[in-house]
Amino acid sequence: MLVRHLCPECFTANYINNGKSKNDKQNNLCKNCGRAFVSVLDKELANSKIPVVNELLLEKISLRGICRSMDVTKKWLLKHIKKLFKIQPDDLNVNIYRGRIYKEIKSKLIISSRNRIEADEMWSFVQNKKNEQWIWVAFDPDTNQVVSFHVGNRDMEAGKRLWDKIPEVYKSNTLYFTDKCSSYNFIPEDMHIIVKEGNRVTNHVERFFCTLRQRVSRLVRSTLAFSKKNENHIGAIKYFICYYNLRYSLI
């Protein structure tokens, strides 16, 4: 991680890039005293900034804004978020046992009282607005957790992928509340309830979408911080959901 340094002569940060050294390191030229110096690696300072950078990635701040506020390079930040997004758990930190009463039937855990899931989708885009990427979410309003999500098209195939990611304990003895979108027709009829507009039955998942747009800068409708790669788009959403489930599900 290349961290900006003060000029070793006058201890100011008023400097410009001045080519590369023979070892391909960045040369800097101080505009105050004219001293030339090379940026060096400061691992101790770098490691101290990582927790703060991770917190800023959960706020509506662009990557360049984080670079300016934390004094880090964009190259390092992109490498860091790639590693950070990769280590997020596939189970989204969902605690399926929290606040539930279960019984065991044929070696399978089944929720003893009927559960409910609100499913909905939110529009987003990658690179340009013609490349639409719909965010599918299955939300448990009783535990305030996102039990699964999927990013893709707005068709039945994408809906089935969302269904495949839902924990098995929610595949039975559960009611699914959705809008009248035909993409949800794969849900078994005895578990599927289509909500009429204005009934406010899916207000919990819709409120989560509001939180998602307010906290993830790349999901704002008119933004310059939009995603350039689908991989980073999905990673940023997954990172926030894992954080949300881990923190807000306990409130």
C-alpha cells in the first residue's frame, strides 16, 4: 500500500508526481522546497487504516472519495476490496435459529410455527444504464435478516437462482409474499401469496432497499460512483448484506 508521505525536507504534502525511479517507484517533487523524494511502503501505517477503510466502504462514499479522505491510492483500494469481497461468507451471516422454535422431522429441522419471507427486486446497473442488473432479495421480517440475494435479469430463471440460495429451513412451512411479477410463479402455490399494490405487506424488504440505496454509493440512481465490473457490483452488495445481517439482526 503506497501511502502519501510528507516531504522529508520541509514536512509538507504540497508535492507532485515526478516520473518513476530506476526501480519503477514513484518519484515526487516538493513544490515548496524543490526536494525530490520517493514514496515508500509503510506497512504499519497501512494496516492501521484498513479498519477505517472497511467502515467507509459501508457508507455512501465513492472509491475516489475514500482515497482522498484516507490518503491511499486507488490501485491499492481496488486490490483491497477485491480481497475483502472474496472472503465474505456465502451464508450472508444469517442466523436461522435466532428467535425460532424448531422441531426435528426425519432428521431435518423444521420451523414449528409458520415463517414468512418477503421477496422483491430492485433495479441497478453496471457500466451504463442499458446494462440492467436486478437485485433479488428474500427478506425475513421477523428476524430482520436478508436470507438470500441474487443479481441478474428480471426473469423466472433469476428468480429460481434466488430460490436455490434460500436456506433449506425456509423451503417448508413458510409463506412467501411477493408482488404480482410473473417471475415468482416458480414458488409452490400453497406457499405463495401475491400482494396487491398498497397492502404494505412487503414494506420490510422495500425499507431494506431504501437502506441499501442510502448506504451503497454505486446503487444511487444518478451517480458517478456506479460499478464498472459486475464482480465488484455483486461484491459490494454482498459485503453490505453480510454486515447488515451480523449487526442489525440483533437489534
